[in-house]
Amino acid sequence: MGIKTTQADKWFSLCIRERANWTCEYAGTIFTPPTNGLHCSHYKTRGNWSVRFEPLNAFAHSYGSHAYMEANKEDIFKPWIKEKLGDDYNILLELAQCSDRAREYRKANKGRGKKNALITHYKTEHERMQELRNDGHQGRIEFVGFI
């Protein structure tokens, strides 16, 4: 039994996959939404609330790439993410240690629907990203993290 997936996780995951234009960031495989074949892959696990909803900590990976990277965290995932993030890798490590962020995220994840600040934020960001796609934007679309 894993960590419970919340509605906030769902919307954050959609932002991650939309950011990558529904393409595996490791293998380059292109997916057609909606699909369960492309995952929101966290470098620091979702159990770490300090970075659970942090865009620097999550990537779009196919099921196979996600499993491969998780099974080879030190030899494959760590070097890949260090290259991908560059100097931001150290920022991610610092953020992962910040207990104040964890408290803020947990507080924001209370309530349902519009009363849940995380759901509202990431749903709004996803809708904005989809509008850009509908207007013809083809590449990576960045989104604003909650904190």
C-alpha cells in the first residue's frame, strides 16, 4: 500500500505531464492524453511534503522509465536529474529539508474543492496550460508552483 493520491496530486500530476507536452522526459516517448502510461515521477518521494508539489521535484516519465529510474535511483535517476536541473538540483535538496514548506503544503491541502488551495491552484495552472496548447503552443510550458 502506497501513499494516498489526493485531488491535489491529480492536478499537480496533470501540470507535470502537460508541461512536458505529454512526452516522457527520459525516453522521449510521446503519449496522447488522457493516459495512465505517462506518470508524474517524483525524485524525492511524495511522502516528503516539503517537495511533494514542487515542480523541480517532478517529471513526466513513461511507466517503464519511471520503474527503471526508481530501481536505479543512485546510478540513473540522480545523475539524470542533476544534469536536467543543473544548479537547481541543490535548491531542490534544500527545499526538501524545509519543514515550514511541509506545514504550508499540508495546511493548503485541507478541505474540498474550492476550499482546497492546492487543488484550486494546480487546476487553474492546468487550465492555463491547456489554453496555451489550444492556441498552438508545442513545446514545454512552465507552470507556477504553489509556494
